Amino acid sequence: MKIKAAACTILLFAAAFSGCAKNNNKTTLGLDVDVYLHPTSADPLDILLQTAITKRLNDSAVTRLGLIHVRVEEKTVILTGTATERIRDEAERIALQTELTLNGESIRPRQPITNRIATK
């Protein structure tokens, strides 16, 4: 879904800027898109859980200050990146407390969380 959205965005930018030049000067537009789905995260429930944890980490005033990556494989959460010890602990707490409900079924990460966040 994210890849389709990124491709659509790129096409919109290309269409918008293709006819804007009035002279022979060419304008180059660069766009970096960071989309990563781990190849072993093929289960849609893992992808939903990974997305929910990532969103909560980005929404948190504490954890958004760190460089944290989330990967979920068979409901096992793996946190990697670099942060302070406070951010590292908060990221683990958020991951543990994340719960989704899909069609009345609760989706929670397996415990324990694998926290490989390096501290500064």
C-alpha cells in the first residue's frame, strides 16, 4: 500500500512539473522515499502490527527524538536503531502496550520484545 502511494506521488510530481518550463532550461526534481517492509513480514497481521507500533513511536514526544526501526516477524517485535537510554526504554514500553483489534480479534506482540536499540 505504501509503495503504491509513493508511486502515485512520484507520478503526480512528474505530471505537475513536466509542462512547467517556458524556456529550454530543464528542471530536475529529486524525491527520496523511505519504505521498508522486511521480506519475512509477509503476514498482513505482522505488517499491521509493525505499522501501529511505528505510528505510536512517531506520535510520542519522547521516542520521535530517536532513530528507531521496527520489524515484526510472526508477532515478534524487533527494535533497532540508536537512541538515549530513556528513549530506548520508552520505545520498548510502547511496543509492548500496542494492541490492535481486527474483526473483534486482539492482535498483540509476543513477549519479550527484542530491543536492539544502541544507546548513545
